[in-house]
Amino acid sequence: MRRDSRLSGVLHVLLHMAQHEGPLTSEQMAKAMDTNPVVIRRVMAGLREHGYVRSEKGHGGGWSLACDLAKVTLRDIYTALGSPSLLAIGNRTETPGCAVEEAVNAALSKSFEAAESLLLSRLGEVTLAALGEDVRTRVAARPAPPSDRRDRHEPPRQRGKARAR
């Protein structure tokens, strides 16, 4: 079963945006995330509806952050994505009249609800600013890469603009 990695991917893109001066195009983000620009535009449009990003058209345009990262939690972004399923497992429903299936499903449902509640609570405790600080700490702890090699996830720099790290 394939896992839904949209939340992880969106957080990845948002943190790159936070590190980048100026807007990023869908094409730049798609290249960094190894996906199609249409996928990026679709996701970013949903985030724009919630006020987390904004878009600018024309030369020099693209997507940029429109929110205070210290006020946005991982749960906020999860909700903006439409609250996708958190668990990859579920109840069996092939024989609804079976007393065994009913008992198993009742027990599992309680556990699933508890797990989802705990996970949502934890997502609500972490802000994008805290996640960004964790990234900065991890980058600072790494040895400096050779000057001719960049992280493949790093969006391309805009000409004439230095990028803060």
C-alpha cells in the first residue's frame, strides 16, 4: 500500500520557501521535489486559499509565504491539505453481521481513534518556525559540501540575489 506523503512534501516545500529570498516558481519547486509543476500548483492553490502562501504572476513572479511561521502548526497544514487519512490500516467490513468482526472492529476503532487523536495533538504542537530551526541546526552540524556540489533539493538561486542559509 502506498503511503500518502503529501504532508511531508508540502512541509518540505514550505521550508525551502522560507529559506529562499523572493518567490519560487512551480517549476523550481517541482524540480527540487522531483514531481510535476502541475502537482505543485494544485497543492499551492489549496494553501493559498488558507492564507499560507501567495502567488505573483509575470516576470519574477511565483509562490511566496504569506504567513508567520511561528503561528502555523503542522496540524494547520494537515488540515489545509484536506485532513487526509492518518492511518494506513482499518477495519475489515466484509461480514457486517459477524459477531467476531463486530467485536474486533469495536476494539480496533477505539485504538485507531486514540492514535489519531494523539497524532493530531502532536502535529498541533510543532510550528513551521520550530521545524525551520531544526533544519538550520541540522545544516549547521553538517560538514561543508564541496563548492561545486549543491543539495539536489535546494531550489535554484535567482540571478543577482544571494541566498541566506
